[in-house]
Amino acid sequence: MHKADLLVVEDDPALARLVSYNLEKQGYMVRHAADGEAALEYVRQRRPDLVLLDWMLPGISGLEVCRRLREQARTAALPIIMFSARGEEADAIRGLDTGADDYLVKPFSMDALFARVKAILRRAPPADKTLRFDTLVMDRVSHKVERDGRLLSLGPTEYRLLEFLMLHPAQVFSREELLKHAWERSSFVELRTVDVHIRRLRQTLNEGGGTDLIRTVRARGYALDKVQDQD
């Protein structure tokens, strides 16, 4: 199961930590940007599933960040929840008119935030139905994976691991992170079990020969990458 990737754009460190911590407890993958420029750079590199955007940011304001995201085809439909201490109706209307999908007034409860996030993600456009990396092709509707046109036989855990890695290519994830995002939250799994499933996934991917696409970074974790393993 794909865990939604959220970007929190907030310059108040305490609030950013509070929001990020509580969203992570809900099972989301959360990243943080402290200003508008950092947020735009993050989205250029990796499109999140939803942006939680503060209005009052140093440098580029949240309104301007929202406007720029809406102007680009790649992020025109990116879900955005704007939040601000500006509680007047006119402010909320301005935020929504700029392109925000929802508007929250500070201070807000975590329950209210969770409800808004769930609602926005439910009605968001579906994620890419097909993922590609090198010679790998994953059809997320039929749950079929091919490499060089060869159909791969993957168990459900290996499929979720590969899906997560294909959604974040070349990014190194620790065993703890893979356990968090590729296993159900209710599961109790030891860290070494991750190594077992990575080994199975690697064997399946490499059955027909070709470059090993699972990179092991010693003492750090794993990545989907064409670079050789690193000590």
C-alpha cells in the first residue's frame, strides 16, 4: 500500500515538528521545507501527494508558492491545504482563489487537520497508474510488473517494497523506513525481515540477467538505483 507523501511548508520549527510528528503517526511520509524557495525546489525534484502550506513564509509567501505551482502543468492539480493565522473570511477566499484546495485557520486541532488531509487525498486525482524505472514497468491497476518485457512473479510484500522504491528512485531508505512504509501499520516485523524480502526482490528482478537495480548502502539501507553497491 502506497503511503501518501506529504510536504509541510512551515517556518515555525515547533509547529512544523508538531504537525510532522502527528501526521507520521497517522502513517504518512512527511517532509519539511522551512521557506517557499525550499518548497518549490523540493517539488521540482519530487512531486508530493499533498502540500500543507503556510501563508506567511520568509521570502516567497505561501500565496506565491501556491500561484507558481498552479501555473505549471506538472503541479497544476497538486493538492494544497493552506493554513494561516489570518482568520478573516476575505483571507480564506483569497487563499482559495489563488488555488488552495482548503484553508485552515491557526490554531487548529490535529483532528481537524487529519480530516482535511484525508478528504483532500480521497478526491485527489489518482496517482500514476504506471511506474517506470530503467527496464522495469509496474502497472498499479493490474499489479503486474515486467522487466524487459518479462512478467515478474512478486509476493505482496515484495510488490509493496518495489512500488515504494519506484516512487522514490535513487533515494536511500533505512530498514526502519522501509518497514514503516511497505508493511501494514499493525504488523510486527523484525528489521532483519526487511533484508530477507529485499533479497527475494533482488533475486526476482535479476532472474533474466541485467543490471542489479537494488543498491545496498552499508549502515544506511537500500535504494532503487543503477549505481553499484556502496560500503
